[in-house]
Amino acid sequence: MALFGSNTLIRWILVAMFAGLVAGYYVNRQVEGQRFTFDRSLLNGMKEGEGKQRAEQFLKAQEDQFMANSKKAVADKFAILSDIFMHLIKMIIAPLVLAVLVTGVAKVGDFGSVGRIGLKTLLYFTTATLIALALGLVLVNIFRPGETMNLSQLNTTSTSQVVATKQTARNFIDHVIPESIFRSMAANDILPIVVFALFIGVAAASSGSYGAPLIKAFESLSHVMFKVTGYVMGFAPIGVFGAIASVVSQQGLEVLKGYLYLIACFYGGLLFFVFVILMVISSVFKIKFLSLMRAIREPALLAFSTASSESAMPKTMEALEKYGISNRIVSFVLPLGYSFNLDGSIMYMTFATVFIAQSYGIELSMADQIQMMLILLVTSKGMAGVPRASLVVIAGMLTVFHIPVEGLALLLGVDQILDMGRSATNVVGNAVASAVVARLEGEKF
């Protein structure tokens, strides 16, 4: 049993979000009120001119850097709370995914059934991915938010934290097929765990009485891990408070200023994807979309508040089963969805890449943008739903199309806010995917 009931947990998460905003803003104002200034008396004897102006600019830059370091020192203390929660979440991801997927595959039965459900699942994921990528391109080309920005004023030193890695067929295969399942589990690398679980599940199901004890063991493990998940979720409000307070204390509420148009465009796109595209898909397959949304409101809110769709995966599984979708579908489709169907994050990749190009005045042709879509269709696979994972993929896209990687500095300040929306969209997208596959398998709920 979880430490909080479903509705109680939602209320506490909302309270924690508000408390984090208030605490972060208060700390931000307190630190600003104690702003350190260097003694400028030595400048009084200098003649007016370029030399004095440069000296003034240098002192101002040093003061700003000192203030930024002071805010970061306080923010890091708040971040400890969110780090504890995220470590607890990451602690349960690998064993939970392995247990539920092996159990789900084994319950499906023979390899033909696994292949049938897998083909339907991957076809849906590919279609949803292409729609999300295309929507990101349409939005950024219509509203052109990049043209409102001025990159020449950015401090680009922060981009050194983002490593641009161009994806190739060889390192994609290295990432998919595990050399050691223990190393993959230790790194919480979801896709290799999925591949390993598929082999184990199919082999156990086809081994008859020899495989039955192993299936039973994994089923028991999955039940235990859901119990552990309930305990971990009790820490969610504390983690949410720490995450929000850390960002606001460092950035201040002013983080929204100058980025409102960017945020409005992207969030508008997310809402369109959820309440138009996913609703239409649901209606085609006779799925009660609003009822499904109510069922997953808790994991969606958790993903939004923590900016991590991965943190909501255990609760999403539980909510979908309570909604009426069978365990064999949920435990098969949902873990795959976290590698192949992160709709919000995928939409963000095309949106953000073209946004940065627009900010630099670089026009990408239609052929370039189609090529980008096809590359991202592959490079986005296996991307874990953790905060800022999209930035690394975007950095790779920038190098492919010769767009300055320094443009990522434009996004780092508001990436937390954008990540909240795309993480919640990832949860909704995977919930709809599970419901669609269940319908295709003839389930009624």
C-alpha cells in the first residue's frame, strides 16, 4: 500500500509544487538582496573611454558570476531532495521493467503471439513518432519562435555540459543489444533490458514445465516491485518540492520573461497533440479518451512536476491495469513505449532544432527538414525518459546540419519548464498506445 491514497498524493504533489515556487522565489529574492559589489573607487581616477568601460564591464561580469554561484549553492541544497527521490525511482526501474516484461511476454504465450502484438505495437509507435516529428516542424515553421531571440547576447559556456554525439548504425546496435544484462541494469539502460526480457520471456513460455517456475518467480518479483513502488511514491511530494525550489531559487520567476512566446508555442503544440491527435486516435479505436485521462491523471501529474516520464512509469502501469487493460498488454507495450514512443520528447527534437536554426538566421530547406525527421526517427529510439535526455540528441542534430551547438544555451534556462510538459505528454501518449494495442487484440474495457 502506498503511503498516500491516489487523490491524497495528487493534492500533496500540488501543494509541494506551490511550496517549491514560494520557497524558491523567496530564496532568490534573499540572495539578490545581498548582492555583492566590488569597490569601484579605483575607477574614479581613470579617464572616460574604452579602457574604463571595459573595466566596468569586467567588474559587472564578476559580480554577476558571484551572484550566480551563490544562487547555485542554495539551489544545490534544494536539489538534494529531488535527487533522493530520483535515485529511489531509478533504483526500481530496471528490476520492475525486467520482471513485468518477462511476465507479460510469457503470458502472451507462443512466439507467434509475441510477434503479432510486437508488430502492431511497433507500427503504432512508428506512426505516432512520425506524427509528433511532423507536428514539431509544422509548429516551429508557422509560429517561428526563434526569430524573437538574440543569440549574440548569450553566455554559451553552459553548453559545455552537453556532449553532441552523432548517432550511427553501429553505436545504435551497440545500444540496443546488451553485452551484459547486469551492466545494462546497473546503468538503467531500458532498451537492452527490453531486448533481454523478450528473449527470456519467449524462451520461458516455450519451455513448458521447465519455464513455469521462472515465470512464477518473475511474476512474484513484479508484485513485490509494485509494492516497493508504492513506498517510493510516498516521497514524491518531497522530491517535487526540491526540484521546483531548486530551479526557481537559481533562475527566479524571471526565467519566464523573454521565453513566454517559446513556451506558449510549444505547450500549445503539446495540447494539440494530446487533445486533438490522441483524442482522434482514441475515438477511431472506440477508446473513451477522457475516462483514460482521468485514470492516468496521477502519473501524468507526477511526470509533469518532476520533469521525468520515467518516474511515472510504475504508477502508469498500475493505473492502466486498474482502467481495465490486461497485464499482458501493459507489461509488454509500456516498457517498449519508453524506448520507442516518447511523443512529447520526440516532438521537441524537431521543434528545438529548427528553433535554434531560426535564432541564428539559418534557413533549413524542406528536404533538410524531412531528412531531419528520418534521422530522428532512428536516433530518438532508446532515449530514456529522464530530464534533459533530449538535449543530447538535439546537440547531435545541430552538428549534422552545421547549426552552432552554442544555441543550446538558449534552451537550458527554460528546459526544465519545457521538459515538464513533454514528460507529461510522454505518459499520455504511452497510455493511449497501450489502449490502442489492447483494442487491436480484442480487449474490452
